[in-house]
Amino acid sequence: MAATEGWTRPAPAVVAAGLQFPTSLAFDPGGRIYVAESGLPFGGAPVGGRVWRLDTDRGRSRRTLVAEGLAGPLTGLSWHEERLYVSEGGAGRISRLDPYGGATTIVEGMPGPGNYHTNSPVVGADRKLYFSQGAMANLGIIGLDAYEMGWLRRLPHAHDLPGMDVVLAGTDVETDNPLPDLDGDRATTGAFVQFGTPTEAGMRIPATLPCTAAVMRCELDGSGLELVAWGLRNAFGLGFLPDGRLLALDQGADDRGSRPIGNAPDFLFEVRDGAWYGWPDYIGGRPVTDPEFRPERGPQPSFVLANHDELPPPEQPVVTFEPHVAATKFAVVPQDAPAHAGQLVMALFGDEAPMCLPAGGPPVGRDLLRVDPRDWSAHRIPTGLPLNRPIDVAFGPDGALYVLDFGEFEMSDDGVVATAASGCLWRVEHWAG
């Protein structure tokens, strides 16, 4: 990282406290704030995603419920032409919300359930809706980590679907079998197939649409679905630069499951039509066989694909983050800002040890970064805020930076340790460096 940045005063202010594990933030042109709560029942929080409208006046906010009972986890929220677009990860769909009541499903039938979800609806200058679909498995092979994760207590769950034609190398993994309806005490599982299904070298799997580990787009009514790019493991945050370039924050694979990998960074990618971003065999353009990626919880990964020469060359990231910082969302600094106009402010959710990597190291993430697209340099921002898990950022019409904190959430050997109603929205009036 390069030089650090600091906040100028006045001090940041709380806009809304007591939020139930919020994930997403949006503004309408009138300056009203919309916040999506995930709907995940951690710490006894209520089940079902909700979207709130916050009307602020002289430092106080009034909260109005826009929608409830949505399929959690809600993973993304955006505003376009008098409507909100929200991704309901738990149902693999995107809904359009009237901010004063009423919801219409416009995208449905996305793959799931799995490790990751349908994310980040955002409208481009071409008036098309862009969104991502995360991977079903950590690195292409469904393992017992899917069974052990607190919010995936069922196997089999959906397997990954390629966005380009692939030929398998026949790489299989044997594990214990926890499923009573699957014969035997042991199960053999390959890539891009259901748990307990072996594969053979040379097996060809055609591209599908929708697919997993991808960015897709469609018309605003959900028609005309098409693939933009494949091989982004979990592009949780999407957004456009002022010049129209599409960027994605892609969360790296973990040291867990049947195909663990060590030291896999998160990345910021420029998303190009027809490109392949390397998942599940390349990490930021480097093969998973690189000794740098040797895991602690299993052997060095080998390739699961045998036709790399038929695929586009894996794309290189524009920014490489520290492993497990969990980069989530970003905002572009307004053009009329007194400093850093056109640059990016990013939220880093932080690691989820010991689930995603062995415990013992210091926590990473849980803060903000500024990224300069002129040279893609990254600069840590010590906000001074008592952040638990920053997950989204946005600049309001008032020019202030708003920071959404997911709340108190950690992993342990016994599962999730979280505090309901600990989420918070902060407003920072001035920031400079």
C-alpha cells in the first residue's frame, strides 16, 4: 500500500443505527437514502430481507419500510429512473421496487443455492442491467465446506455452470459422505458436477446461460440475457467509471473445502466483453499450481480444466489486494469534489477466519481504501470510525461520504458469532488527503 489518508473534521455522524446486517446503500436524486438489510438471521436477527428509506433532516433520520420478506441475503441495491433494483441472492433473482411500495421480479432462475449468490445490479450507459453471479463452490468442486457452513446446511446444492465450453481434466476428490441418500461412506466428486459425482478426463461440458462465476446483463425488463464475462469467482461489487468502463471487485478463493488454495488475493478487474478471468484454474492470471498458492488444509491444487488453449487468456487485475480482505463495494468520488475526483473509495469487509483460512494471523480488512484509476495505486484511509465490517460506500448528493457497516460479525470454530441490530450507517462530511 502507498501513503495513508486522513479525515478532516467535523467528526463523522451516525445517520442510522440498529440496522440488521445491512449490505447495500443507494440514493435517489432527491437525496433520500435507501438501505438493504440482508435478511440473514445471525444473532437472532429477523429472517427476510428488507429495504428502508431514510429521510434525513438536521441530522435526524426517519425510517420508512419500502419492502420486506425478500429472499435473503440481499446483496445489492441501486437506483435508476425512479426505481430501485435489488438482488435477492437467496432466490437467484433481481427485483424492481417502487420506492413507495410494490415489487416486480425481472430476473429469475439464477443458479443456487451455493456458496455465493446473485449480486450487484447496476444500470450502464447502454440502459442495460448488469449483475454478477457468484460461484457455487469455493474453487469448482463441491466439498464438505458447503455442508459445514452455517447457511448451507444441505447437500447436494447447485454445482457450478461454465460460461464457456470446457473440457475436464478428470480431477476428482474423495471425501466422507454425509448424505444418507448417497450410497457408501465415501464420496468422489469432480468439477462442475453434483456432490458425489466423479468425472473423467476429456469430459466436455458446454457453456450455459445463466452460468456461475460470471457477469451478465439484460434489458431493464429482464429480457435478452447475455454473458458479459466469465471466470470471476464472486464479483460482489460492480460499478462504472465516469468514462463508462465496468469494474468488478472479485473475492478470492479460500483455504477450505475439497479444493483449498492458500494466499489467494482479492482483485479489482476491468470487465471486458468476452473475457475469461481465470476461475477456477487461474488466480489473477497465475495458475493455481503456483507454489505461492499452496494451502495448509490440503494438497496443492491441480488443474480441473484441460482446454486452456481454447479459452481466452486469463485477464490480469488492475489492483491486487491483500488475501482475505473481502473487498465488497466501491463508490466513485464526485467530479466536483475538492480532492480525489474520479477516484474510488472501497469497503473491505475483512477475513472470515477460521472458516476461510487457518486462524492465528492478525485480522485483515475491516477498513476503507482509496484507489486512483490513473495508476491504480491503493491508499489506506484511517477513518477513525469504530467500524466492525464496512460493506458499502456511497457519495450522497450533499457530497458527503456515507459508510455502511454490516455490524458485529465474526466466525469461530463453533460457527457465526454476531450481534443483531449492530449495523450502522455513517456520514463523513469532509475527507481529504
